[in-house]
Amino acid sequence: MVERVLYAELTPRRFRQRIAEAPIAYLPLGTLEWHGEHLPLGADGLQSQGFFEVLAREVGGIVLPMLFVGPDRRTVHEGRELYGMDCHSAPETPPRQLDGSAYWIEEELFEQILRAVLKQLARAGFKVVVAHGHGPSTDFFIKHSPVWEQEFGLRLFACWGSPEDKAGLGIQTDHAAANETSLVMALRPELVEMDNLDPDPEVWPLAVGGEDPRTHASPDRGKQAIAVQVRRMAAVLRHALEEIGHGA
């Protein structure tokens, strides 16, 4: 039987067992956002949740449902609000609304949501929270973590910050390019449709930022990134548990 780690699937008994073993909550910061023609619109949350499930089975803890809303860049072009990759869809074309993106909220509202989530997690007995996913959401979480740690008595972590990130073996270090495509290939291969991309290398995929996924993405690269980052984050989290007097 596969070890259950998703919060929504746990009975109270299983919840008590898991939080007693390791009081870690994992919060996938997702979106419903264009990730190229080849990746699903929920790629941000699917990647972070999938990675967290592997990590939770390694070090313990419970994976929360993904958030699908978050902050991002915003502009108004010809009377239409544009967000995130809408503003940088392609170098040679004007900004445009990308199909399927439906996630943007103001930073003030996002802060209220995250504070409410952290308050509830502290109340439920968690001592450590790991949040990761959509780039602007993750940046926002990192920026506010010192204040929230003091406010809620939690240890807060994200998953960026290792040398492997720049080597292409981080978790969500580009936008729908080689890194994210490789991660989805490794975690949810049935959702990747590479045939949707133009095979002509001179035609850059719309609103994709990073290494060309057509030539640099692979399931093996995704699996390698997951393995590297699970080892790193497991060590970080075990150390955090030791610091708060809770052996993993």
C-alpha cells in the first residue's frame, strides 16, 4: 500500500500518527496558468505537490491541497488586464492574454490567505511549514517568512537556494522550459504533450522562459532533480526538527 501523505485523504487517526512522527506541513503554491502548449495549466501546483509527496514519504509530514491563486506582474494593455507571462508572451509580439490563465490576486489578499493558512496550521499542531511552487508566490512567501515565523511560532522553508538550482536540477527554476518540463515528465508524464510544440528550433515556444524544453527536457533530468532536492531538503528538515526538539 502506498503511504498516504495527502492531508485531504487522512483520517484523524492517520493525521495524529503523521503529525506526531514529523509535524511538517507542505503547501504547494500552484496556479492555473499557461505553461506552454505542452504542459497542463496546473503545472505549478502539480510539480510542487508531486515533489512534496516524495519528500513527505522520505522525511515525514503532510501535504496540503494546492493553492491555485497567487500574485504576479500586472499591466493594462489596450484596456485589458494582463498578468504574468501575458506580459512577456513572445519577444516579437505585443502582450496578449494567454489561454487558460485564471489565478491572479493582489498581494494584499494573498498575504491574508497565507497568514490564515499558517495560523490554522500552527493551531493544528504543525511546527514546520514548507511552501513552494509558482515563482512570485514563492518569492512572496520567502520575503515574509521572518515575520510570520515570529508571529506564528513556525519554522518556514521554501525549496530554492542550492547550487543545483543553477545547474538545472532545482525545483521549478524556469517557466515551462527544460526544468519544469522535466519535472512534469517525471511526476505526471501522461500530462505532457510535446507534440504540441513547433518542431522548428527557430520558432520559440510561446511564453516559455529558460532552456528549450524540446532539446533539454527529459524524464531522467526531472527524476535527477527530484532525487537531488529530496536529499537536500530532507537534511534541512531533519535538522529543523532537531532544533525544535522533535526527532524525525
